[in-house]
Amino acid sequence: MGSAFIGIIVGAGFASGNEIMTYFTSFGFWGILGAIVCTVLFAYLGMVLTRLGSRMQTNSHKDVIYKISGRYLGVVVDGIIIFTLFGVGVVMLAGAGANLHQQFGLPSYVGSLLMIVLVFLTILLNVDKVVAVIGSITPFLIITVVGVSIYSVWTMDTTFAVLDPVAKAVPTTLPNWFVSAINYVSFNIAVGASMSIVMGGAEKNEKTAAWGGFVGGLGLGILILLSHLAIFSKVDDVAGTELPMLAIINSISPIFAIFMALVLYGMIFNTAVSMFYAFGARFIESGTKTFKVFVAVSLVIGYGLSFFGFTNLVSNFYPLVGYLGLFLVAALIFASIRMPKKL
């Protein structure tokens, strides 16, 4: 369950390093403290989410959200989750274009258009096994992040003190390291809440569910810290790239970077399918003709919005979701304090 929780959160933005650059590396040394704050919060909130799901034995986030948020705030939080599903789907389309552009030199719109076709065909054909195969790449991706992080720090030819001003020159829309850390947790909880709750609901043993969420949150925090150190140690080389982790891998081995670019594209595909499928299913019964038309229209609109660019979307949309997601985080913390015996 801990591994599954990490898999839910570790999407293309994280794996590519773009999120880490925006939320942590742009604050230099302070980014390390931000990663530690994230670790604590992810561990706690992961535990709360999976335990709530197990306690209520639910197969939908809707029941839990309205239970912990109340009738009126529940509408707001549910709306935020819906907004997040579509928005992250759009970011994935932009990320697909950025991936193929940076590694293979293809125009960004080509990678995004190919992703739309793949996502629609998957939903049209209901090829669940394809998504399952792509999802199995996640453990390999985690191992790669750890390996690249250790390699980057081990081979750095300068000091973090020298690189600190370089890192702080990286543009970010977030005001300081603490707000950035809170925002990052809030954003990811908004993205992963639905699946985390459902995952917890599949586990009858409440204690097991709680430990699963806790371990997953702890592991996620460690990955954030390692990724930050990797990008921080090479920030003078990768600042300005849309996919900094891929740029680091490219400097290690161009052949391995090609393979990683394809793996990353697979991660983007997996996330995009999940987001657009869940978005459509929230309004219309999945599998119906109306559902497929709704998803197709959503993808076309998403394609148009993806032209804002991957970095611009991560820098502006993600923090916005993070601020909105504070409603959900507050509801979760309040629920864990107010109903200790029911958690």
C-alpha cells in the first residue's frame, strides 16, 4: 500500500524534476528544510487518507469528502478535486509535448497530439491492461531517481554553498520555502486523495491501511529530498530545462536518456488516462457512448490549453491547486482531531 501511495503521487511532473525545481531547488538550501516539512506532512496525511477509506469501506472519494467536510464545504472540496483532475490532465498533455521536444527535437504539439490519440484509444477500447503495464514502470522510476540522486551528489565538482545563489535565481511563482512546501503537499493531496481513499477502502484492517499511508508518505518525502539534492547539485547545468532530471540522465548516458524519455512518456500517459477517465466518470457513467464523447471533447479542450507550455502550467496551475487544496488538508486534519476514535 505504501508503494501504491507513492505511485499515485509520483507523476510526470515529479519524475521529470520540473516540480522539484519549482517548489524546492529554487530556494536552494531552504529547499532541504522544505522537503523535510513535506515528509512529515505526507506521512501524516497519507495515514489519515488511507485510514479514513478503510474505516468507511468506500469505493469513492465522494462519501468520505462529504463526511469530513460537511454538506457545504464538501461541495467546495469536491469541486476542487474535479478542477484538479482536468487541470493535471492538461499539464500531462503539455508534458508529453515537452518530453519529446527536449529529447528528440520534435515540435511540442506533436507529442501532445500523440498523447491525446493514445489516451482516447485507451479509454475507447477500455484497455486496462495497457495502463497496468505502464503503471508497473513506477518502481523502476523510483530506483532511477534514487540512483541518479546519489550519482549527482557524488560527482558534483563544486559545493552547495557556491550553487545556492544559482539555485535561487531559478524562477518560481511561490513566495518562500515554507509556503512552497505547504503548497506542494496540498496540491499532491488534492491530486491523490481520491485514489488514496479508495485504496484504503480496499483494506479491511484499519491499522494496516494507516501504516500503508504512513510508510508511503515517508517514502515520498525521502524521494523529494533526494531529487532536490540531485537537481541542486547540478543546477548550474540544468537550470532552464523543462525536464531537469532527464537532462541529468542525458549527461550520464544519452542512450539511457532515450530509454528514460520513453519511460517518462509512459508515466505521463498513465497519469493522463487516470485524470481524464476519472474526470469523465465524475459526470457520466463510464463505458457509455456519451462518456466517450465527453472525454473526447475534454481532450480537445485540454489540447488547446496545453499550448500554455509545461513549465508555465506547472509554475502557475500547480500552486493554484495547492492553495485551493488547503481546504481539503484542513478538513483532513480537523477530521483526525475531531474523530480520533473513528479514524
